[in-house]
Amino acid sequence: MPETADLIVHSAAQIATCASPDGPKRGAAMRDLGLIEDGALAIRAGRIAAVGPTRDIRARFSAPQAIDARGRAICPGLVDAHTHVVYAGDRIGEFEQRIAGATYLEIMEAGGGIVSTMRATRAASIEALARDAAARLDEMLRLGTTTVEIKTGYGLSVEAEMAMLGAIAQVAATHPATLVPTFLGAHAIPPEYRGREDAYMTLVVDEMLPQAAAWYRDSTFAADGVPLFADVFCERGAFTLDQSRRVLEAGRALGLGLKIHADEFTALGGVGLAVELGAASVDHLDVTTPEDMARLAASDTVGVVLPAVNFHLGSHHYADARALIDAGAALALATDINPGSAPCPSMPLVMAIACRYQRLLPAEALNAATINAAHAIGLGDRVGSLEAGKAADLLILNTADVRHLAYQLGGNVVERVIKNGAVV
């Protein structure tokens, strides 16, 4: 007698499972999508019960609901491992300044950049922040992103940073996407602490992080086994290597996962610090040295590259993602969606840029945007691939070949999004 499922999705031209039961993909495995021709999935209680050829799945399972994929391609829901999707306002004036020749660091040092968004975010209510973030997440979901890491970091005070965590929780309560919070009080020095940087570090370490950890312990994220990360922007004009160590060691002592922004403009040693402390990810990597690439490859830390930033800033220099893969590092992609350096909701566009400017193959880009990105946010055992027992997060594309996700530009090849077994 057939096993019972809630939903069977069948007759896909191909299913890219991105399966990797032993951790994130590296090296040659990045080119393996685990393709199943004429594939099907059985879904039960929001999880994948089985995946395989259509004939086998339909013989093994019966279900009250079926979706005929009609020769379309199927892949896992995309995972955006680095975002700043909660914020207020925009920075379109700075966009024009950069066109006129100003650099990102020049704008930041003149009081623009992160501090500009800080002012707008501090003035916004939790409800307004949550409403605007939900609208952005709706667009990301339409483009295939089903799991999203979200950072604080535009409040830069105890009250405003906690308000950002509150907004993330408020959105998570109602939005279909899985959200993963990251605390980034060490994103920039707020104006009231200029010249008193050590005092701000003390505020972050002694007040902000403990309050964030206490908030997390009582949150639905903790109840659901979703981690909270501590992050820091290790960069000239932001935080030094020693300051970054102080933040991350404090976060680790509180039981938080670790992330670090490093090597965006200046290599200060952030990669080595991430590896030493066992960070889940180190993000940006635009100026990472071959020696640090080797360190990253020898570690469990995932390297997250953010090509939409380079594209938006008009840069001709991108992180050497090709060298990172060839060195054996676990590589992930993310949008870094934010109002200043990457107003980009689209993981498919990020994949397209990575293929064209960072020499990734489409298969490598898809693995970097799914299973590896899931490991970068501590959810590699739950999302990011189509394997039995994982969340039934999948995309049905309007094409028979998953490579079109990276090949096409400017449109949306996602025909249908299924999240936790439900069509959204």
C-alpha cells in the first residue's frame, strides 16, 4: 500500500537537489547539482518525504494534492545569507554622489553612509520598520528567496538596536520566509561617540550584546532552534581588528554564533580572526590574500561574497570567488540588500553577476546560493537542498533548465514558490 503524503510535485524536467549531506560543497562538488531527470518530490507535514524519479515517487506515495511541473525545472528555495533588509529611508543622493566620483569611504567619512541610514532608522517606529521590511521580503520571495539572514546595525544605540531586533521578530511572526537574526551593533561609530570609540565598544560589549542575548533567549527564534549571530564590520573607518576581536569574543561568551564583515576595502586580518574563533561566515572578501584564502579553505567557516555591492558601487574589482573555490573554500553568495551599497533584492541577479564577473559556473552559483548559504547561517541541516527530512522549500521555474536562473537577466524565471510545503 502506498505511503501517504500531503503533496506530490511531479514530472519536472530536472530537479537540482543541491544535496550535500556532509556539509557545504567545496571544489569539484560545487559543479554537482545532484540532478534528477523527470523528477518528483513527496511532501509531508511541510518537509520533504522523498525525492527521486517521477515513476518511483508516484508508485511509492499517494497524496490528496499534486502539482504537475509540466517539464519545468525545480531547485531549492534560495538562501540569502547576508542582508540589512530592516532599515528606514534611502540613500539615492549618495548614489548620485558616487556617479559624480565620490567613493563609499569618502561618503562614510563625511557623515553619510551608514550614519545617514541610522538617523532615519532611529526616527522610525518598530511597526514602520517591520512594514517596510516585509514589503522587501515579499519581493525577495517572488524572486525565489525563502530563507533570509537579517542584521541590525542601523540603530547604533541600545534602544534603536533592540527596536531593530523587535522589527525582525515582528516580521518573522507573519512572513512566509524563514528569518535568521544577526546583531550588528558594531556596524559603525555613531556621531555622538566620535573620538570616544572605546566608549562605544564598551557600550556594545557590556550593554548591547547582553541585552540582545537575553532577548534571543526569550524569542521564538530560540524556541525554533534558529541561531542569533553577533557580527562586526572590521574595516578602515569602522572597527579595528582588536575591536572586532573584542566584539566577537563577547558574543561567543554569550553563546551567540559569529559572523564578520572583512576585507571589503582593506585586509585587516578579519579572515584569520574568523577562522580562529570558528565563525560561521566571513563576508565580502574583496581584497582577501591568497594566504587567507588558504586559511579559509582549511576551516569550517563559509566565505560569503556580495557581488551586488561591487556592481552598485561601479567597481571593476570583485572578490576572487573563482580562486576561493579553486582553493577549496566553502563559498556562498548573498545580496547584502541595503539602502547604500546594494539596493538589490534579487539572488538570481547576484548569481548572474557572479557568473559574469567572478567566473562561477551556473551550477557553482546555484550551490553557493542554496546549500552553502544555508551553512553560512547555521541552517544547513534544515534548508538549502532538496533532501528527505529537510523543509519543503522549492522553486518551480518557467524553464526546463536550472541554469537559466543565472543565464537570464532583468526578469524573473521563478514561476512558483513553495515554502514549507505550501504554495506562496
